[in-house]
Amino acid sequence: MERTLNIKNREEFTYYLFLYLKKNEKESFRTEFLDLHPTDQIDIFKQMSEEKRKRVYDYLEPIEFAGIFQGLALAEQKTVFSELEDAFALNMLNELAADDITDFFGQIPDGIASFLLSKMGKKEANNIKQLLSYKEETAGSIMTTEFITLAPKDTVLAVMERLREEGMDAETIYYLYVTNDEDKLIGIVSLRELIISVADDTIENLMKEQVISVSPLTDQEEVSTIIKDYDLLAVPVVTNDGKMIGIVTVDDIIDVIEEEITEDIGQLAAVKGALDLNVNALTATKKRLPWLVVLLFVGMFTAGLIGRYEGTLAEVAILAVFIPLIADMAGNTGTQSLAIVVRGLALEKFDRKGIVKLLKREFLTGGLMGIVCGLLVSVITLVIPGANLILGSIIGLSLFITIVISTLTGTVIPLIIHRFKIDPAVASGPFITTINDLVGLFVYFSIATTLIHYL
């Protein structure tokens, strides 16, 4: 039975494992380490120095180390792989699932990948070459070719015997796929249905003919939506002529969702591609600097706008005190709406009626927030030396209008961008913030200039 570590005993357990490595106590290390849950094995392995890792390679068999290698990030895999002996590395690769090997080969030089493929079995190499041939972020690129198919005439007893022999080599056995003589997908049977059925019943009597499937060219985000909407553990991948070539499992989709969320967060913060901590400073700068340069020039309009109303500021200097307040509230409000819309679009929650409902709600929300914040700032302004009721009214009215407009801006801009088939996350937080700064300050100075003779 696998042992799972908790926060209290993890540090102590890690200490003794490292001690076994230091003292070359191979059997003690193997006994304790292999008794751990795979997740704990991976976490402890990540804490090891290169010297300790090399001893682990000596202590473990390739099949035992394969699970650890599979759980590492791609950057970590490249480091570890460079430390392995050739024979050990090849044997370990043969123990990995085809989709995991494909992910790794996609991140290493083509020459090294080709060399490794030439040393692998012909069948395994062909499967990996097929996966590598598909465009990134499609079902074909993330599917695995390790699945079990059944014939319609197979009996439950025969299938159960086969699962005992081949089940360990399949990515999952919870879904079993029924194909005809031409390898075309014609049905599906769950493991649960097999277990509760009589031994001499045939698969054609148990299978469901309505099968949810995807094309190898289907975008991975669409695959994740299908798996979520239909509550599937895996979805079959079929060609245009109906032949089954692989499956995409829910664990692969979890990785996809994590990647997409990371990408969206990067776009929202205008740091797309720079969130990876393994990226060096120069690369991160190249990713982030273009947005900052664009926003720098847009921000020049803000400076020009303030310069345009220099006379107003000179006449009533106290107006300058509230410039940061107006700008910050405009940016914050717009970013809130942006986050709501981008998330809704990502989950495909907005149809035509949904968009109208969203716009109405955000307009009312902006109005209510504007009223509350406007009244609050009007009252607070009265305690500032040199301020009066008119100034409080100017600040309050400006903030009210700014919040309403900024709420709508943060809602409408990503909807427009999405309409043009562009990822709405590119309407990043800094972009919305800068636009709303301009809008807020324009509203503020326009109202102040109009009412300046009352001050």
C-alpha cells in the first residue's frame, strides 16, 4: 500500500531518504522511496541535487523512474534527460505513454528526437511520429494511441480476461471502444457495464452506438469543452472516414486548462509568454516590453490631456489632488468588467440574448457603484482644506460618470475583439486601464472647466 506524506512528516522523511543516498544504502532507499505515493516521489525528487539525482538513476529501474519523469515539467525533463545514460533513457522512454513522449520530443532539438525515435520499436516510433505530425493545441497533438478496442462479437468473459492481460498497457480501461473490421468506431462500453453483465453476453448487446468523438484537428479548447459538457473521462479521436486513432483523457485536458488559464492571465496582464519562471530576463523583457512601449505612447495622450487643461489646474490647483483618484477608479472598474467578460467568453456563456443581458447588468452595476462612490467622495471632499460643496459635487459627478463609462468600456471592448475572432484576453488589463484613464480624466476636466466659475 502506498504511503502518503503529510506536512508534518514530509521533512523528516525527506531527511532520511537523503541520508540513505549519502550513505549509499540502496535497499533502504528503494524500500522507503517506492513505498511513497507517486506525487510524493516527484516532490522529493525535485528537491535533490544533481549528485543525489544520479544516485537515484542507479538505484531505480527505468520502469520505476518513468512515473517520476512523466510528472516533471518539460524544462525539468530536459535537465534530467541530459543526466541519464543512453540505455537507461531509452528504456525509460519505452515505459512512457505515447502522448507524454510526444510532449517531450516536441521540446527537444529535432535531431535528438529523430535519433531517439530510430532507437525505439517501430510500432512505438510510428505512433509518436503520427502524434508529432499534428498541429500543436489540437486533439491529435494531445491524444494517446494506447487504448483498448473490442469487436462486437466478443463476450464479456473474453473481454475481462483480455483486460487482465492488456489493461496495464492502456491509458484507461474505464471506456472500451468497439470497432468493426475496418477499425471504424461503432460503439462504446464502460467498465461498469462489463462488470455487472453476465459472462456470455456479447459486446454488441451492451454497447452504446451514440458516441461523442472529435477530429484530430479539433482545437484542444473545444475538446476540453466537450469533455466538461458531457462529463467524460476520455473522448475518442476519429478520422474523417470514422477510423479511431486515439483518445484524449481528462488528465490531459486538465493540463490544457492550466495552460489556457496561464495564457489568459498573461494576456490580461500584458505579459503573455513571460509567466514561465524558467524564462530568462532577456526573453521576459522581449515578451513584456512591446506592450509597455505601446502603452507608453498611449499614456502620452494622458499627459497631453492634462496639459490641455493646464489653465483649469492653475486656476483651481486643488483639482490636481483628485487626478490619481479618478484615474485609478476608472482603471479598476474597467478591469473588473474585463475579467468577467473574458471568463464568460472562455466558457462560451454568452449568446446574443446573453450579451444584451450582460450589457444591461453592467450598465446598472456601473450606475449603482458610481452613485455610491460618487456620494462617498463628495462627502469626504468636504473635510479637505480649501474644498467646498461645489468641488465635492464636481468630483462626485465625475467619478459617477467615469465608473459607468469604464464599466461599459471593460465590457464592450472584449466583446468587439471576440466578434473579430481574436482572443478577447488580448484586451489586457493595462490596455483597458490606460484607455479608461484617458476617459476618466477627460470627463473630470470637462466638468471642472464647465463649473469652474462656481468654485
